[in-house]
Amino acid sequence: MIASLAVPFVANSAVQAVLNLTDTWFIGRISTQDVAAIGAVYWLVLVVILLLGGVGLAVQTVVAQAFGAGRYRRAAQSTWTALWGTLLTVPVFVACAWLGGPMLALARIDPAVAALAVDYWGPRIAFAWIGVALWSVLGFFNGIGRPRITLLVTLGTALLNALLNQLLIFELGLGIAGAAWATSAAMLIGLVVALAIFAARWIDRDYRSRLTWRPHARRLLAQFKLGFPMGLLFAADLLGFALFQLMQVRLSAVDGAATQIAMMLTSLAYFPAAGLAMAGTTLVGQSIGAGDRGWARQLGNAVIYACTAYMALTGLALALCGPWLMSLFVATDDPLASEVIALGAFILWIAAAYQLFDGLNLGSSFCLRGAGDAFVPAAMVIVLSWFLFVPLAHVLTFAPGQGWIDAMPQLGWGATGGWTAAVLYISALGITMFLRWRSRAWEGLRLR
């Protein structure tokens, strides 16, 4: 049962990993500075999207529980509710797009790298609401157990993004900004296709997707209340990684580029495991909707163990292939290429140390999401990310005089120190999330 549902989820997330690697590969063909620039804002982009897009993240949970309870109209209604909520966030996304320059000025990174980062940030954030809308519709298909539709839409979006990257970055000469425009355009087309399927006659027959579009203030507020902590959980985690990555960019273009490439390579472990974990969200939610919490617990345990095993093995494989993989993402004529490859290959061995615990984290957090348990896990991430990971990364990364806060101890281990802090953080987070799942506190929650 888990395998039949998980395979398309995993395949879909693998496409997401390839999409990220494709963007990094195209940008790597420009220069090391451009890769460092994308590294400076990559996680910050996701933080903004997750903070503002929680209403879309909630769709899969609401749909899965409604589906399990046989409330099919409610499943379609939650999708429209998320789309209305996404429209409300558009002005905020546009406002955030204008804050890229002042934000990066506070980070005090290399001015040339900062300028490139701003070029990417503006169009990427201004139209990021399109991605939230796409999440909302795809969350419906995931929640009703039709992830193959999600896979087809995502695959088409990824292929289109690659073609647009080549066109906009190189043929039209837009450089790093072209990568942002390519992503936005590809997601817009993906959204149109997903909406067309959602409104198709065979979906409307069972779910009344054409009749449930009217906004309801109470439903909208409830979905924001559920979705915000879901988005906050991931945003709090990624904000810590955003600051960690800015620290590496502040050290040098080599440290920033090597960290960005290593991050994208580890997504080969992360995203397929996230796909498996999303199957856990659906299965746990549907089981709870059907009133069988014991079965939800058994399914969740199986998903968590599978995520953990997959990430541990994949992390080891990435580390073993590190030098060869790193060489694929730097221009051969770049004078800094050899330094980036050497540092990145070493970083992948450090990253391999935390993959097992990240599997615990992913599996547990997504199963908790299926149960509607969002507030406590979000609080746990905030404490561990902002009060453990970020300060420790600062202490271990910077030498005296290099950091943002001179009053803190600064041991000067460079990128190695920052990644060591990441290992300690992910290990603590994985264990904590797993204990939350095992506590069974989520069994007492109810969604309307």
C-alpha cells in the first residue's frame, strides 16, 4: 500500500531535485560568483514562500482527511480556499521583492555577489505566489491519492524550466535574472495545466470542483490557521540554513559556491525522501479521516523508517562520488574551479553524517503534518534552528573580526565549522521530531 502510493510521490520529488540541480548547472556555466549569488538567496526565497504560502501547504492535509471521511466536496473546497488565500498574499510578495537590496546590505557580503543576488531575488519573489497556487492544486491530487497527476505536471514544468533557462540566461542574455524568470514562467504554465485537470469533468463528477469555488471567510481563516504553522515549521528551518549559507558567502565566493552546489547535490537525498514522507502525510491523513488512528500510526512508522534508510544510503553514495559530481557544476575555464571542487567534495562527507537524522526529521514532520499537528513541531524547529544552529554556525565559521557579531566567540573553522554546526542541528532536530511522533500527542487532534 505504501509502495504503490509512494513511488509517484518519490518520482515527483526526484524531479524537483533535478529541477534544482538544473538551475544550479545553468548558473554554474556563467561563473562562480553567480553560483555564490544564488547561494546567498536560495534559502531566503524559500523562507518567504513558506511563510506566506502556508495556506497552500495545508491543502494536502485537509483533502486527505476529507477524502478519508468521504467528504469529497470539502476536499475540492479546500483547494479553492487556498487559491483565494494565495491571491491575498500577492501584494506582500511584491513588497518583499523590493526588499532584496536592503536585506543583503545587512549581510555585508561581496558587493558584486550581492548585486547578482538582487537581480535574481526581484523576479523570483515577485511571482512566487504562482508557486503557492500550484502547490494548492497539486496538494489536492496528492491528498486524494493521485500523485501521478502531480508527477506529470511537475515533470512538464521541469522540462519547460530547463528550456527557458537556456533561452533566457544565454540566448537573450538575461544572466542570473533569466533563471528567476524561467522558473516563474514554467510554474505559471504548470498552474494553468493543473487547474484545467482540477476542473475537468471526471474530477468535477466526484468532487464538484466546478461548484465549490466561492470563498468562505470562516474556511479561509481556518486554513490559514492550520497552514501558517506548517509553513513556519519549514521556514524556521530554512531561515537557519539561509543565514548559514550567507555566512559561507560572506567568507568567500569559493565557500559560498561550494556550499550551494553541495546543498543542491544533497537534495538528491532530501527530495525523494520528502516525496516518500508526503505519502505519509496522505496515508496518515486519510487513516485519521476514516477514524483509524492505530493504522495511521503503523503507516507513519513505516514511512519514517523508510525515509531514514534511504537518506543514510544516498548521503554515503553522494560523498563517495563527490569530486566527480562537483566538477559538473563549475565552468572548466573558471580560475576558482579547482578550489570549489576540493572544498565541495569534503563538505559532502560532512553532510553525509546527518542524512540519517534528516530522514527521521522528514518522515516524522510530514506524518505529523498529516495528523494536523503543526504548532508544537514549529516551536521545536524555531528553538533548535534559531537558538542552536545559527549561533553555533556563527561561532564555528568565522575567525575574529570576520563575523556579524564580534561579541560572540569566533573559532574560524570556515565552511567546515558551519557544516559541523549543521550536523549537530539536524541530529537534534531529527531525534526531537521522532520523539514527538512517538509521543502520540497528535492522536488527540481534530480538524473540521
